[in-house]
Amino acid sequence: MATTPPSPPPGAAESEPAGLRGERRAWYFYDWANSVFFTSVISVFFGPYLTALAQEAAGPGGRISVLGAAIDPTALYPYATSLSVLLQLVALPAVGAIADYTGRKRELMGVLAYVGALATMGLYFVDGTDYLLGAGLFVLANLVLGASVVVYNSFLPDLAAPDERDAVSSRGWAMGYLGGALLLSLHLVLYLFHESLGLEQGHAVRIAMASAGVWWAVFTVIPLTRLRNRYRGTVLTGTRPAEPGRASGARAVAGSFAQLWYTVRSLRAYPRTLAFLVAYILFNDGIQTVIAFSATFADQALGLGQQVQIGAILMVQFVAFGGALLVGAIGRRLGTKRTILGSLVVWTAVVGIAPLLSEGSAVQFFILAFFIAIVLGGTQALSRSLFSHLIPRGKEAEYFGLYEISDKGSAFLGSLALGVALDATGGDYRLAILSLVVFFVLGFAVLAFLSVSRGIREAGNTVPEHV
């Protein structure tokens, strides 16, 4: 299936330089706005809170009912996470296509952002035995967040020339870490002094989660008021170019899935590129699951309070910056593939050691979190860099689109595996967390036996010295 780019609207090129710097600054603020959902809701508060509600609502057999199925209360959050990511797999290609084909990216991002922000605010009302309401709101918020980020990312080519995109993208990423750390610091104060403020612990947690939704909604106003739609969509060959805002939604959705299938089939001609994607899906699956469930593990397996969890997450936010730079420097010296493999050894050790931590030992948990922070950003940054060399020239957008879907979708497997393990072990997080070792080991094995240099040559690219 071929695609042809329609011409931009008249005058767009001439007007683009004016105010571009202001648009970029506004674009950064959507990362600042939505990252608090990852930092405060996913990484710290929601998992332990939902699990506690489910445990309190459990019947005589210690299980809860979810859509007619009896499950262990500790498995509810992993299952909810898996469902939200599975829905993302279906929704993200469609949302991306609708944004490209209609040209109304700003409006679509706004609708998705505010649906997610309102769902997050709704977590304030999750109390008592409302564990199903909490799970449903979380699934909705996580789904539309992923969809809104797809649209958000699609603005980058409009705002930066190819040689500027690394810098512009990095600034947005940095803004997200900073915003998440700032609000989480306020949440730590709220949580530590909730009694002084006349609040119960659960009430303080609900305020923290709802305030993340308010933060998301308020700061989304900045990009929505400054970003401009520039039609840069593609149309199927043989069809009439659609006008901005008038493209057929059905055609956009059908075209997106057809193009995705075409790209997947074309990977057969580049087996080592496909092998790297498989390796990435496996080990990134483990990474995303560790991030999502670290706070719940600290709560359920180690008996650590949320002030410790929040402190550890805050530390990770700041140390990850230096860790990414350090791992990048090591990659330039030892080679990208070797450095990724080394980081996977660290990840495997972290997951293997986690069940051995002493109950109530905050120091041990902080040490483990420190090692996670060192390899967190570097593993993913180097993986993206290495993959860029394995893409055939002229197919960068298609292949990075597939890479992004893999990034979103791979967490489904880890969450599902963890949920099944928890269900089978009666909620034993120490045993269940070991199920994630297999993702790092298999990812390591596939990457270790992959001839990266040969794959780069197959893709028609020059092999860099440092791979």
C-alpha cells in the first residue's frame, strides 16, 4: 500500500517560523501536564490503594468477584493494567490515523487529555468497596493517556527540523520528569502530614490522585492555546486527498491497520530487525512491569509505607537523568549492544534480589531503586538509538510507529504474567515478582545471538563504530 503526502495548506510554510519557539515551549508543557499520572498515580498511589480496597471487600474465601470471575485481590491491579494496555494496542493505530487523516490534532489531543484528566479526578470518589469503579476509571485514564501521547508526539515534526528533534524531544522529556517530581514532592508532604491536616490516610491518597488529574487538566490548557494544526497527513493511493477536518474516519482507521499489516509483513525481508524488535518487546516488557508495580511490591511484600515509596520514586526521577547520561557514555566506549546487554544483567539481578529484601528495610529498597534508576533511562535510550540503525532508509516513520506500538503493548505480557502468578500463589509478591526474570533472560538471549552489524548492512545502512 503506497502513500503520498498531500501539500500543506497555502501559506503554512511562510507563517511557520513566526512564534515557533512559543509553540515548542507550549508543546513541552503537555509532557509536564501528563507525566504526573505516571509518577503519582501509576508509580506510587493507585496500585496499593486499589489492592487495599479489594482486600477489604474480599469474601470468606479471600477472593473478590470481577465480572463473574473469582480472583485474588492482589491480582486486580495487574489485570486492570493488562486490560488498559491491550485496549491501547487496538486504539493507538486508529487514533494516530484519525489525527493524520483529519488534521485536527490539537482538538483530538485536547479531548483525549480531558477525558483522562476527568477520569483521574474521579478516583477521588473511589472508596469503601468501590474497587471495580477504581479499576474502570484507571483503565479509561491509562487508555486515553496513551492515545493522547500518540497525538502529542505527532506534533514534533511540525515543530522541529530533523537535526533539532533530539534536542526538542529531550526538553519535553525533561519537563515531564520535572513536573512529575514537583507534584510528587507536594504529595509526599500531604501524605506525611495528613493527620495534622485533619485527613485520614485514604482521604489523603484520594486527594493526591485527584490533584494529578487537576494538574493534567490545568497545564493542558497551555499547549491547546498555542499549538496550531498543520495538515501533514497521508492518503491512500488512488483516493482523493482529504481536506483538513474532512477525512473519512472509517477510511483513516482502515488505512492505519492496513499500513500496520503491510509494515509487519515487510519485516520478513529484514529478519535481524525483526529479531531486535522481539528482544526489545521481551526486555522492555519486564522494565515497564517493574516500574508499574514497584510501589505495590514495596507495600505488599516489604510492608513499607507510602512515604518510603514516594521517596524512592522521587529519587529515581532525579537519578535517572544522570543514569541515562552515564549509560550513554558507557555505550560510546564499550558499544551500544554490549551496554544494553550489561544493563539487562543489572535488571535481572534487581528482580532476582527483590524477593530477598528484608521486610521493613527501607534502606535495602532505596539501594535497589538506585540501581533501577541508573539503568532505567539508558536502557531505553540506547535501544531506540540501536533500532534506528536497523531501519531501512525511507521507512523510518513506519518502523518507529511499529516500535512505539511495541513499547505500549509489551507491558501487557508482564502485567498479565504477574497477575497470573499472584493468582496462583495466593498473592505472594515475593514469588510472583520472579516471573519477570524470564523476560530479561529471553530478551538478553535474543539480543546476544543477534548480529547487529549484519542487520544494519541488510537495512542498507553504514555500521557505526560504537554498535
